[in-house]
Amino acid sequence: MTVKVLVAGIGNIFLGDDGFGPEVVRRLPRHRDSAVRVVDYGIRGMHLAYDLLEPWDALVLIDAVPDRGAPGEIVVLRAEAGASGLAQLDAHAMNPEAVFAGVRALGGTLPPTVVVGCQVESVDEGIGLSETVATAVDTAVGAVDRVLADLLTVHQEV
């Protein structure tokens, strides 16, 4: 059985540490299994929503996260896409819940989703990650590799 996993780096590179997702995607090795698609979506939420209409076995979101620990701390968690659908749809925003609502509004269903996130230090205007978050990028690359290995193993056993 062929497994399809979408790895999506999200965030705004013009808002400091919010550019974490795109930076991690940039550093991921390109010799991935053909079943894994890695994309830097930046702030293109509707692009991600439309891509999620394809049948994916899993989604890995890489994003900056606020208020989840010390700046630079990497977290890996399973995202629970709420069924509220109340998030406002914005074609240029990258709020994951708005993307999830967009997928549902377009008639799609969400695959199991894992978030690899990094606690931000600053999301002030400016290009470039803070030193603390920049140091965590390699750790996040390793976390994404482990998540992918787990997802591909689990799906191969099914």
C-alpha cells in the first residue's frame, strides 16, 4: 500500500520567528520517499486547503507556536481539527484552524495531523529568525524525520 504524507511548512517570513515553518522545510533533505511531499506554503492558506482535498494519509504541519514553553522549545503534538467551522476563511492567511475550516467548506476531510512546532521569541516585523529559534531548526528537522518514520512505519503495517 502506498502511503501519502504531506509535509507543510507554514508561517510568515516577514514576521521574525513566524518564518520557522518555511525555514525548517528549506532544510529538510530532498531525498524523501516518493510518498512524501514537502511544501513551503508560507501564508498561502487556501493553497494548502485545496491541496488537502487530495487523499492524504497524514499531514505534518511545521509552524511557530506561541505560549507553549520557553522560546526555541520544540513540541510535537497531534492536531485535533475542531468541527466548529467558525474560523474566518482568508485566502492569504495561514491560521491552521482557518485552513481546516476551508477544507471542510470545500467538502474535504482532514487526514490525521501532527504539528511540529517551535515556541517563538518574537514575531515583530522583520526577516529572519531570532537566534534562539534559529538554533532549534535542526532539532525540528530531526523531529520531522522521526514523525515521518513513525507515520510511514504505521501505515506500512496496516
